[in-house]
Amino acid sequence: MHPLENVIWNALTTRQDEFSESFGQARRFMPEVTALGAFREPTPEGYESLAGLVGTRGTVALFLDEPYQPRAGWEVIAGAPLLQMVCEDGSAQPGSLVHSDPELVVLGDADSPEMIELTTLTKPGPFGKRTHELGTYLGIRRERKLVAMAGERMKVPGWTEVSAVCTHPQHTGHGYARILMMEVMRRIRSRGETPLLHVREDNVRAIELYRRLGFNSRKRLHFAVLRKDVS
């Protein structure tokens, strides 16, 4: 299997096993890290394992190869088509950081409340109070306030995901997303790995930026946030 097939499962069973909780054929990240989870296969047994993992009224976010089909015991909270994009051509990155670019700061535990605030406002995808532990997260501050960020989330052999790319609505138009992504990607490549990302298919503006940075669509996925019913 290619490392990017069933990517959440592969992350949780390889490079990010330390963040994993498991039950039968299902795994998820610790809830305080992120809501993402997966099963070995989308079979009845897979969903039964997932139910045992999340418990009654528990929620989990999945990446599925096919649109989610209603099934007994689960309620759909949210969903959207996704693109999985990869940047295999390192020469495609336009330009480099220059002296006039804003300072990038490494974000950590002390910055978690601000990271939660920014991602809650901009909604780049599931982000928990410990998501920043999954990899390096970089930010840009203006008047001491965090106004933009990007970092590393899922990791599978040979690949690292660029994630949580977001800018406060009052600070858009300055190229902050491009600047942050270029540095995150540079760090990923310095380890001999290849960057990937996931983006809502309807986020046209973001997809245009990612293509300019050298990303190409690899496959279409379906994001589904499910809640376990009481039944």
C-alpha cells in the first residue's frame, strides 16, 4: 500500500503511533491532539471498532475514499469533498524568503490558546490544544498577536503533511500563507521527506496558492465528522 493511502491509519500505525489510541480495527489520535481517526477498512467490523473507540456520543473525523453512506448508530456532523495534494517537485517552489519578509516564530505550548483562537476563527480543519506537538508550527505576529500560522500534522514514512495554514481575516493580502508554507516545506525537504496537504475541494483560493507552490492533486477524498448515537 502507498503510504498516502488510508493516510490517517498509516500515520497512527507508523511515525505517530505515540499519539494513537486503538480499539480492534480502529485508531484515532488522542482527542486533545486532534479529532482525526481511521479504521483498517471501511467494513462493518471497522465501524464497530470505531464505535468502541469513541464511545457513546463520541465524535471522530475520517478521510474516506467514497462519500459517507448513512449507517445505523452514527450521525453525520459535517462533511466535504477533499483534495489530497503532493509537492514532489522541489524546484517548483517560487522564490525564497527575503529580508523584508516578517519574522517567523516557532510556536509551542505557551502559544496553544492563541493557536486555538486563530484556527477556531479561520477553520482550516480540526485543531486541538495539543495538535502543535505533532510537528513544527510557525507563526507570524503583529503587535504581539498571532495573525498567521502553518505547521506539520500527519507524518507517514517519507511524507509530512502541511496543515493549519491560516491567516486572521484582518491581516490577509500580505502573503503570509505563502511565506509560512515555504518555510514549513523547506524544513520537511531538509529531512528528505515530501510535503503533502489536504484541502476542501471548494477552497479555490487556497488551491490556487498550493498549485503555485508546486502542489498537484493526487486523489479526491471525502471528509466526514461522525458522532456515535446512543443506540
